[in-house]
Amino acid sequence: MELFRPILRVVGYLFLTIFTIQLLNIYFNWFVSNNFMFMPSLYIGIGALFILVLIDRLVSKEDNYYEKNVEK
């Protein structure tokens, strides 16, 4: 599980960076690009970071402590 978190973090930020470069390329025409990966790069990046947050919430011992011991 500890190896899975950094991989998800790198994949998430990498694809969001790719999306940002593609978005800037639309306006500045830095290079000729293919629009094939425009929206999938956004979905993969956000999806990987969302899965990372879910894993962190499910594995966190601190959340389990507060869930049981804090008055509602």
C-alpha cells in the first residue's frame, strides 16, 4: 500500500500537468498537438488523485480514532 500512494500521486499530477500543457497549447500554439488525450488526461489525473484521497481516508488511523471518540 505504501508503494501504491506515490505511484497514484505521480500519475495524478503528471496527467494534470499534461492537461494544463495541452490547454495552454490551445491558446498559444506552441506545437502541433493531438486532441485525442485532451479530456482523458484530465479524467485520469483527477481520478488518480481521488482514489489517493479515498485510500488515505480508509487507511488513516487518526480518522478511526476521532470517529469513535469524539462526541457528536
